[in-house]
Amino acid sequence: MNKILVPTDFSKEAESALKVASQLAKKYNSEIYLLHMLEIPMQETDAVSAQADVPEVMFFMKLAHQKFEDMMNSEYLKGITVHEIVKPDGAFSGVIDVCHENGVDLIIMGSHGASGIKEMFVGSNAEKVVRSSDIPVLVIKNDHDDFAVNDFVFASDFKNDNKETYKQATEFATAFDAKIHLLMVNTASNFTTTSKAKQRIDSFISDYNFKNYTVNIYNDDSVEKGILNFSKDIDADLIGISTHGRQGIAHFFNGSISEDLVNHAKRPVVTFKI
């Protein structure tokens, strides 16, 4: 966890994400890349690509830099190497491009919570970042004075195409010294016996040496409810889920889980791309 990217629109939610990033940066001696994507009117797009001194663009870039200066004076950022990046491009692909250009290991984003991932900062583009990012994305809903992960729920259908995400989850858990609670949710429409479910999970994790885990089969009305209810029951610090890239959160677990999980979870959620 050497490099952490935090997209920001300078909102309270974005600051909550930055505060978590600062805690991780201090713990793991990481650098933070603070990114602001300018939302430029469509009529200015061609002009922006043609020249960088368009008055409107320059105004908003200077305003962003002023806000960055104020933010850099925050006590929680002292002692941390923070790179300031302003991009005159609101496209979500710009976030991923910045990550690839700088070798970012983790994206941390703020969310308004139950009002929906579509209202996350950077507009609706944040949903696309979570969907398409090949880098783990940690979604923060609230302020965390001490961001610690002791109990980490990894929810899956435990089919082979998810194995790479489990590897990422174990690395994440190892970094936090957390216990992973492997969770498979049973529903009436997609029922698996406990015995068969455990066999599938055992087979799924057999190639990995990670030992700090529990195996859990949970029955509920829907997979989404099962994940949320189980996480609440054990007071989990974090929920981990898999995404199928451009198909998005709405299609992880082979299409059976909707974006409602991220929208409705009151606790942090981390996504891993299959």
C-alpha cells in the first residue's frame, strides 16, 4: 500500500475519505495522490484540449489549487507526502489513468451513504470508477477517528472466476491484520445445502495459505440482505465484494447482486475486480 489515490470535490464526504487515507498513509508510510477532476461544460471540451489557458478553465483550476492549499494545512496531513493533481477533464477514465500513470495501489472514495453511489463525489462518474477500476476501491461512508479493520466480511458465490479477488482480499486482510469472514448467502431461489456450500468454499480457498478466517453460510431473503444482516450481526468493520469490470457491481455474483449493497451499507465497502 505504497500509493493511495483520493479523488476529491472538497466535500465533507471526500474529506472523510482523505482522513482515512491519511491514517493509512501514516501507518504504511504511503504517499497520497489527491485528485480533483474539473467538471467542464461540454462546449469548452474542444477548447480545453486545444489550449490550457481558456479563461474559464484557468479560473476553476486556480480555485482548485487554492482549496488544495487550505487542505494541505490540515493537521491530519502533516508529515505525509501529498501530490496535488488537477485534471481539466471530468471523465471517470481520467481517475483510472492517473492511477496507472502513478502506480497507485488503492483508491479511497467518499460516499453520501444510503442516498446512493450515484451521488458520490465526482458526480455519477464515481459509480463508473467503482465498476471499472482494476485497482481496489475503498468506499468510505462516515468519519473514522481510528480506521481499523479487525473483522472483514468477504462475500462471494465462491466460483472459480472470483479467485483472483480472494487473493487481493487476503492481501488486504494481511495488511490490516484482520480476520476474514467468508460468507455465502443462501436464498430460496438459489439454495445450496450447508455441506455442499462448505465443500465449495474449502475448494475455493485451498490454493491459499491465509489461515485467519471463518466460514459462514447465511440464509436470507436476498443476497444483498444476507450480506448486510450478517455484517451487522458480527459488527464487521469492512465488507469486501467482487466486480466484473465494465459489467459493474450490478453484475457481480453473476448478476444477482445490485448496486444497492454499496448504496445501503452503513459500513465501509472495498471492491475487487474479477
